[in-house]
Amino acid sequence: MELDARKLQVLQAIIHDYIITAEPVGSRTVAKKYNLGISSATIRNEMSDLEEMGFLEQPHTSAGRIPSEKAYRLYVDKLMQVRSLSHHEAEYIKQLYELKILQLEEVVYQTVKVLSDITNYTSVALAPQFNEITIKHIQLVPVDKDFALLVVVTSSGILKDTLIQIPKGIDNDFLQKVSNFLNEQFRNKTFSEIDLDALSSIRQIFNENQRLFNTFVDELTRGLQEGARDKEIYLEGTTNILNFPEYQDIPRVRSFLSLMEEKDILYRILNSVKGNGVKVSIGTENPHEDLKDCSLITATYRLGERVLGTIGMIGPTRMEYSRAVSVMDHMAKALSCYLTKLYGE
Amino acid sequence: MELDARKLQVLQAIIHDYIITAEPVGSRTVAKKYNLGISSATIRNEMSDLEEMGFLEQPHTSAGRIPSEKAYRLYVDKLMQVRSLSHHEAEYIKQLYELKILQLEEVVYQTVKVLSDITNYTSVALAPQFNEITIKHIQLVPVDKDFALLVVVTSSGILKDTLIQIPKGIDNDFLQKVSNFLNEQFRNKTFSEIDLDALSSIRQIFNENQRLFNTFVDELTRGLQEGARDKEIYLEGTTNILNFPEYQDIPRVRSFLSLMEEKDILYRILNSVKGNGVKVSIGTENPHEDLKDCSLITATYRLGERVLGTIGMIGPTRMEYSRAVSVMDHMAKALSCYLTKLYGE
DNA sequence: GTTAGCACTCTCTTATATTGAGTGCTAAAA
DNA sequence: TTTTAGCACTCAATATAAGAGAGTGCTAAC
């Protein structure tokens, strides 16, 4: 059987209607609301064909039809027309980036908030990943006799700092010496290039207090590792899911919200997104079982050419793909642009 | 009418049963399960009295009774016996504080997590408040030609840092001078004692580049203000509320979860808690409308003698007060003890 | 003062129509 | 050959009715 123009029209009408109403769509509804110039009986025949081809499903005999995942896939890839942003949406985003926010992380977090506000979908982002960022400067700043702050300044003005414990008997001059050593070793390297074994050579270089040194080196190691790892997740609008008719029963809500509490899993899901542009992952295309009734729309954000992280939007499979994709596209570009302007190298 | 010993016994039995079953308790149930040596008819009479006195309520004529807020209040203040922790609970808490966590904030966050894990109630905490902490040392650490890190080290090894923008033409020597100035001005003061006007005297002291200075002073001001303000909230186990039979309908769940997303409101609620020991706030005693069916159990945590923040636990008014209060008490003390040992002055 | 007994109340459950949206098939019309 | 009107059939959702069950309140006897 062939998917001719009329079948596509009927399918598009049904998807469109279902996205709006969340109710199975019947042949009469299509005939009345969408003037395709054919009667409900003809539409019924087409619908029957479309079901046979796997684009439509019937909850039960006497109900209308709902689109299958295959239908949504076709819709997203071929059928839907990506709208441009409404005035209100564009204005909202513009306002966000007119604020002068200095913390890079804060910018991303605010982006997630706006995304969720505009779309009413749950929004999420991977915190900026620094693995590929080069280190410009390392400094140990003495805090008191027991603690020092290990400040790592990276290219792009981003910095990571960690509190580390220093053994007794190490003075400020000494910390400065170590700072110099760390700079010599790691300047212009990325976090992932850091050779932690090189740290142990501190022992040889400053061959005093051997014993105390071990814990100090361990602390430095920990500090640098922590600087590299950044699995934070920003999440907003989780309760938005309660607005959708498909989430009106507790077990579903629970499974969704539980997943949103699992930052590790969200991290993995978002981190697996690669490549350019907006990606849409529908229902069971998602890697995680609990997302089988959801769609995930993602895009990466960048600083210059470098991918820093991913932003995403989660809603029911019956989501407004057209609007969601256009907002996501616009947002990811605006964010990248803003970051590059502010922190660009 | 007087609340004699037998009435108290009956009331206690009903509260106890209702906390466990979440079902209205009838006279026969009390007679059978709790051997008070009186018949169901007598219990019925007592229950009728207790209702008249405002301790019990009847959902409808042919249902059993449920405790009123007044009953819970009495129960918490007088009737309940505070249990000691189970072996499992004590062990769990012990393990937490055997970990060596260096970041003070992280300790508090982990505490909230454990609290929610142990009790299965939603747990929440106010991030450590630094307003009353004295400043020990301030340092401007140059980051690159445009940015510097304003590091404020407080008593107790806690530190706050903020990225600030520096005007062109200010070199490292100069930053050092400013650091020295800031130290002279603000050392041994608390954040709330900082006189921001004093900052403007920098202009007179370094009477060069007058124009550039204005933005620099503004940035410093912002940085110090940010150091003082810390309205962060740690929240864990929000989905636990879905386990309770009273939260099986979506509107209730929505109102609860929406409140949990309002960090500002949670901040105000927790911040209004003062004084020593564990506090219990039942139903409409809570300041917020959406908590009218919830109870909030709170305690402050300290560093030495200084109150740093508040931890809290939220559940339905029908909560296991006895267990909740004992866990909260134990937890707040353990946290304070741990913090004082690690950061104590 | 306490308790057995019993009528009464009200929710909750189960069983039984009834309704209505929607389909699939058939036969006639285009 | 394609389209369409017509109609019987299906099935969830809604409404209605009957029954069961839990619990109370009252009365009268202990």
C-alpha cells in the first residue's frame, strides 16, 4: 500500500487534532474540522489503511484513532512545519540574555527556567562540561592554617575551586611553590589530560616532610578530579507534567517524578546526545524504560566551537513538536551565542 | 467536661491507629485492638465526648472518627512517647558522619538525603547562613585580565567566592592593595556589619582613575552582598508524598509539589523557625495555606553556639510524630556535633 | 456507670441498564 | 473504480439501583 498525498493529509489532520485534544480522533471529526473534500466514510477507509500500515492505533473498537510512534516520527521528520517564535516567546528569551549574568552555570540554569516557563514542558540541562577546557592558571590560596582553596582558572574565564585540607607545617611560601609547580605541569592542558601521576613527583622535588606529603598530594588529586567532574543537572518545571491529561494517575506520575529525581540517569541520557541541531527522541526510542511515553527534545550548547553541554525538554509523546522544536532551536543558539560573546576566547 | 485518664487512653488509641492505618477508627476497633477493659459501647460514649471537646472528627455519620489538629497537638505535646532510634536508623546516620566531607554545604545536603531515606518523608534544609559569621580574610585573586575572584574566608573555615569583573588598567599589585584595604576594613566583622559605604572611600584612598573605579566598587559591593545572601534550599524525597493514601489525587499532589518548587516560600517558612530543640507545626498552624494538610517538623543546626540553618521534614498531618521527632532530634544534634568538630573555632 | 441490643445512616461495592461516539460493512451513486 | 449514505454492531463511559458493611446513637437492662 502506498502512502499517497491524501493519506498524508488525513494522517497530519489526526496527529494535529490529537496533539491538541488528547482525545482519540474519529472520522467525523476529521471530516468536519479539516476540509479535505472527502466524506467521513472515505476518511474511515483511509484510516483503516493507515492503521494497517502502522501509523494509527485504536484504543478500542468504538474509539477514534491515535497516532503511533511511527506516525510521530514521520510527522517530526517530514510533515510538521516548524513555526517561528511568537512575539511573546522571542521577547522573553531576549530579556533573559539582556541580563548581565557573570556565572556561566547561572546562565545555563536561567536558560532552563525560561525554557520551562515558555513551553510548559519539563526542562533540563547538563551543567557545562569542562573536560575539554584548557587550564590557564592554578593557584593555591591559603584560607587558614588547615585549609587552602585550590583555584583552577580555565580558558574562557571559567573557574573551578575546591577546598582542600593542608597538613600542618606547610606555610604560605610553600603553597606558592606548589602553585608554581602545578602551573608548570598543567598549564595549557585540559582536565582530561592531567596526568595525576605527575603530582607524585612533587615528593621528589620538595624532598622534605615526606610523610605529610602523602595526604597533601591526595588532597590535590581529589581537588583536581573534582574540578574535572561536573555531573550537575539543572531541572525545572517537573510539576508541569501534571497538566497533561495522560498524567492524571498516580503510578504514572510517580514513575516520571522518580526518574526526574535520579540525576545520574538524567545525566547519562543527556550526555549521550551528540551532534548538531535539535534532536527529537520519541517514546521507546528513548534509552530509558520510564520515558517510553515521553518525548525528549535536545540540543547542545557551545562556547565557540566547543560543545559545553546539552539542554533538553521532556513532555508526553503527544507534544507540540512544532512549537517545542522551534523554541529549543532558538534557545540553544541564543545561549551559545551569549556564552561565546561573554566568555569567548 | 474533663479529659480524664480513660478519655486520654481512648484518644491515644485512636490517634495511634489512625496514624498507622489512615482509616477512620471505630469503637469496635478500639475495643478489640487496644485492651482498655471497657466495651465498645462505653468507648462510643467516650468518643462522642471527645468529639464534643474537639479532639475527634467524623467524616460522615457512619464512619469512625479521625483525630483533629487539636488531638495531634495534644499527642505531640503530652501523649506520645518519643522512641529511641532503631538499630538500622542509628547505623545509617553513623555511617553518614564517618564519611569525610569537606564542603560544609555538602554535609548539610547529605544530611537531608539521609533524613528522607530513613523516614520516607520529604526533607528540606536551609543552606548554612553566614550573616552572623565573622570575616577572617578577604582576597582578590586575579583570574585573567578581565576577571578576579573575590574570596571571603570566614571564621570556621567556611568561604564564599564570587567572580567579579575588573575594569581595564587595574593590575595585580593594585588588586593586592585593594585586598589589603578590604581586610583592614572588614576583618572580624560579620557580613551584616559590613558597611558598604566604607567601600566608596577606596576612591579617596586611591585617587587615580576615578571613573573606572565606580564600576569596580559596584562589583565589589555586589560580590560582598552575594557572599552574605544565601537562600539556597536543599530538598529531597518530594515524591515520597505519593506513598501516602491522602495524596492519591492529582490536585493535592500538584499543590504540594508546586509548593516544593517555590524555593522562596520554603526559605521563608524554614527561616522563621527559631529557638532550641525540635519543633512540630501541625496542619493550619503552618504559615502557608498549601501546608494545611501537612505537618512540618524542624530543628536548627549549629556550628558551636551559632545557629547556621534549619532542617525540616514534611509529611501528612497523620505522620508518625514519635519516630519523626526522634529521628529529627538525633539528626540535628549529630549534624551540629559533626560540623562543630570539623569547622569548630 | 456500663453494656448488650437494635434500628438507623451513609459510604462503598456490585450489578444492570442506557447512552453515545465511532467503526466496518454493504449497496447505491458518481 | 471510487466515493458515499445508511445501518448494524461494539465498547467505554455514565447513570441507576440494589445490597452489603461498618459504625453510630439510643434505650433499657444490668
